Amino acid sequence: MRIVDTYPRKVRDIENVWIPMADGTRLAARLWLPEDAEADPVPAILEYIPYRKRDYTRGRDQGMHPYFAGHGYAAIRVDMRGSGESDGLLLGEYLQQEHDDALDVIAWLAAQPWCSGAVGMMGKSWGGFNALQVAARRPPALKAIITVMSTDDRYADDIHFMGGQLLGDNLEWGTVMMVFSARPPDPAIVGDRWRAMWLDRLANDPFLPAIWLEHQRRDDFWRHGSVNQDWSAIQCPVFVVSGWADGYSDPVFRLLEHLQVPRLGIVGPWAHIYPQDGVPGPAIGFLQEGLRWWDHWLKGKATGIMDEPMLRAWLQDGVPPATYYAERPGRWVGENAWPSPSLLTRRFALNHDGLGERPGVERPLTVATPQTVGLAAGDFSGSGTVGDLPGDQREEDGKSLTFDSEPLAATLEVLGAAHVEIEIAVDRPQAFLAIRLNDVAPGGAATRVTYGILNLSRREGPIQTVPMVPGQRTRVRVQLHDAAHRFAAGHRVRVSISTSYWPLVWPSPEPVTLTVFAGSGTLRLPVRQPAGSEGAVHPFAAPERSPPVKTTTLRKGRFERSVRRDLATGEVVMHQLNDGGLFGGDGLSRIDEIDLTLGHRFERTFRIHPDDPLCASHATRHTYVMERGDWRTRIEVAARMWADRAAFHLTAELDAFEGEARVFSRNWSTSIPRDGV
């Protein structure tokens, strides 16, 4: 990482700017501006998220936005309504109010004397989501966007549901947002009204996990903000970026395929982290790539960015399985179009004796998957900390139905989405399939390449529940997540099938016995032909960023994961401790320049019995501290979820403290009927 502190234009850092909304609400923003921008106006680059520009994302923001400002842009980080020091309330994700406010912000930016009138929008995760969503609203000043680790489909490809099945992270992410929404504004910015603003936020903090769980099918709730409902709504150029260790890599491929505007995509090896800081490595000079993009679309300069291949992807080498990689071996490959004409489909038959080149004699194979399959799945979306990637799959495979190829005679390179089509029967009306594609080394170690989930009650589509008829033979097709992987000669390709994947996926209400009719199923792999239409990938520059924020560590961060099996009762408990916040870091630290101490500690506990899915429970607890001198606040959130055959049950508690005095307390308890999940 190269730290850059000298730029073509001197930068003025404005700690707080108020932006008026149409209804009189004011949003708080931090602005980095070339000192001479009033005399020589510049385009603006907007990042618009609820994570607090004043403190929580200060380190990330300060490493990125001054860089763009120093190269001739007004870089602005806006806190959404109800977050940070902004007025109002934050009541949910991607609401109409959020989009309307963004339109006001963009119009305000374009009208400033220091702005040329051209605006770009960028962001990661939430900021990547709303960059797409706001682009679909077509504000006239918005000329291009960069969307990093986001989605076009809020139902099928977000942290709530996958393949029509509930994800375990629905509860966790909901409680994270409860904590984030409950944080007080900084008195140094808003003055004495901070307490009234805080109490208003606390009183209106929504119980998001329950709100999301009330929508178990793709309905209007999820269609709102899903830009795949109308690709043509986006009319500005789009640069879409993700990582293979992130949960949002599939949207890159759909956006490249379906958008009709100028577009580029990059998928690296990274977790849910901006690529200039990307882990697993190699990180890239993403700020330089962003600058090439903005200079082209906001300033009309010839930077060569649109001469790059439409897709640049890190093709990962087969490596021994590990739950953390500092660097992931591989190489960059490029495709000039997506879908790529250089891809061929290689078919393997799922036969009773393994993966074959041709279908074999049909034979039914039966498996009753223990509920503990999935403990080696890793997180839905990695954060770059130790333990969040999938580990060795051998134990999982031993409890699943597996199909192995013969050792490969030559290297096999896969790019894109694999598909598995199989004939099955189950003994229960409600079940799901988890299908993994693994790379098996000669010594037996199994590395997960990709996977897919299908709720069999959603096999006819995500808007209806159609229970399975027990014992009835049914043909289903499961699309696995996109991947870029090199199977080495001598390795085997393995397909593993299970009916549980805990705790990534919430279990079906009853244990399921699955029958797969071997000889009638097919694995389709998208095989890359290097001699095809690939584009030349120019080497990325080394990462650069602006100087870091100065902080003082008061308590080092801790990141722990463990699995405990009770040999007396059979119960299995997975425990995770994160004492450093979502983005990883110190357990407690002081931001020296604003004399503010922050700490975010949370724990997750998953319980299940191998034979009883109704024993499944997920408990989470958060503590968030903000302090400056005599001003001390603390937020505590605890939540728990479990289920019976008929319903999901959720409880939560929110307590807020000023000093040691509790100033607010609220409890939630609700039950939500299961709808084919």
C-alpha cells in the first residue's frame, strides 16, 4: 500500500456540511474539495450510506475521498436521514424516502458554485445498492456510478434469503442495523439537541429481522429496490465490482449481461472490502481505476478505461482449504463480452459410481443428512477476518451424497455459473437442497469452489409455495454461484448434495431423507477456453490511498470461532466473537483528531442437534460504546430466534445508557408463520 499525501490540487477538508431536503430535513455531510474549486469547478462524487461519516467509517473515508478530491473532484460522504448527525429517522433499507433524499442531494451538488454540474455516485454494500437504485431513478446530473459488492436482486441475492430459503444472517444483520440506528449523534456537531435526537431514534428503532421475515416470498417489498425488475431504467454507465470471498459476486455477471449502457466489471479474490484494501490479496490500485472511470465519464478525458475487457476476473488456483488466506494464488483473465463466446459447456453425468462422461445405469441413492452439515461453510459474505471462509469439506462430504470425477487428465478452468440438474424424491413436503462443487486434491483435501441453495417449495418460482409430494419423483435445476477456478490435472471434481447447511441456512422443520436418481442427473460446467475471445488484462497498479486517520488503541480486537459438541446430549454449538466491529479493527479505540472513543463487540451463538432441526436457535448480543470526556453512551442489543413446525419466534431487547444510567429500554417478541421455509 502506497500512502499518497501530495496531489495535483490542494484539498480542503470540511468536517460538516448541511444539505437541505425538500421537506426541510437537513442531512450531514463531510466534503473534500479542491481549494480552487470555486474558481475552477469540478465534478462531484457522492457516497451515501448510514454508517456515520463522523466516526465509524472515518478511516475508510479518509483513505479514499481526499484522493479523488486531490485529483480534481468534490468528494462528499453523506449520512442518510436518521444516521450520524443527519436529522430524521432511519426506518429501513432502501426505502422510497432514501431514494428521494438522494435525488435532492444530487440536485444540490450539481447546483453548487464549486461543482461543474456533473455528479457520480459510488459505494460498497449499502452504498453500492443505492447507487444502482438511484441510477434507476435517472437524476439528470448523475452521469455514471461505481457499485461495489451490491446486488440487483434484493430477494434472491442478499443477506436475507437464498434460493428461496431463509439465511441465518437475517437475524444478525437485522440486529447490527438496530445497533447502528440507535447510535446518538455527536454533540460536537449537533449541540445540545443530541439527546432529544437520540431518544427519538431509540423510540423508533425498527425490529428489522421480523420485518424482513414477514416477506418469505418475492413480493413488492423485495421488488422495490431490485433493479433487475427493469434493466432499462438505468441509463448511465455502470462499473460493478465484487470479490469471490464476498456474498455479492453473482450480480456482476447479471449486470454485465442485462444492462444496455456502457459497463465494466471486476471480480477479485476479496472479501467484503474495498479492493484497494482487499483481503484475500492481491489488493489492486482500485482508486486509480476509479479515477480512470471518473475522468472518462465526468470529465471526458481519454483514459483507456473503456478499452479494458468488459469483465476482468481473478481466476483462482486450486489451493488447500483454509478459513483465511492472506493471498489467494491465481491470475487475472479478461472477457470482452458477457456472456462470453469463449466459454464451452462441459457435462458430467451424476452416476452411482461418480461423475462420468456419459450417463450410467439409473440407480436410486439415498441420504439422510445430519443437521450439522454446514459448520464448515464459512460466512455468507466474508469480512477478511480469520475463520470466515469455508474450511476443509471432507467432514461435510462424509455426511452428504457425493459424486467424484476421475482424476483430471488436464487442467480445467471454470468461469461463470455451474448448474446441477437432477431427479430427486424426498419424504417430507418441505425440504431444501444445498449443492457444493468441490476441488479434491490427490491427498483428499476438499476445497469448496462454489455452492447453490434451492428451497424445493420454491422450485416453481420465488412468488409461490408449492410443497413437495413425499415420494414423488421430481426434476429440479440448481444454479450454483458464479466462480472462477482452476482445477489442476490430477485433482477431482466433486458434487456434494445435502438437505441441511446450518448455520448459513435455516433448517427445514423436519429431518429429510433425500433420494437422488443417479444416472439421470447432469453437472454443467462453464469451461473457459483461453484461446477464445479473451481480452488482454493490463496489470493493475499497486494500491494507493490517502494518509490514515490517527487512532490510539485502547483494547486490541479479538476474533474467535469455535465449535463444541456435547458428547452426552449430542448438541452442537458454534460460537463467534467479534471484538472489533464489522470492518475488523481494535476492540476499543480513540479517534485522536476528534477525541472520540468507539467500541463495537458482538457475539453469535448457534445451537442445533444433528437429528432435530427444531432444536436450532440463533442468539446474538451487541455492545456499542461512544465516549468523549464526561460524555459516555452505551447501546446493548440482544436477540434470539428459534422455530417450531408452524412459526418462527423472535425476541429482542434494546437498552441505552448515558454514563451508567439507563435512559431507554424496549423489548420485542413476535411469532411469524412459516411459509414454505
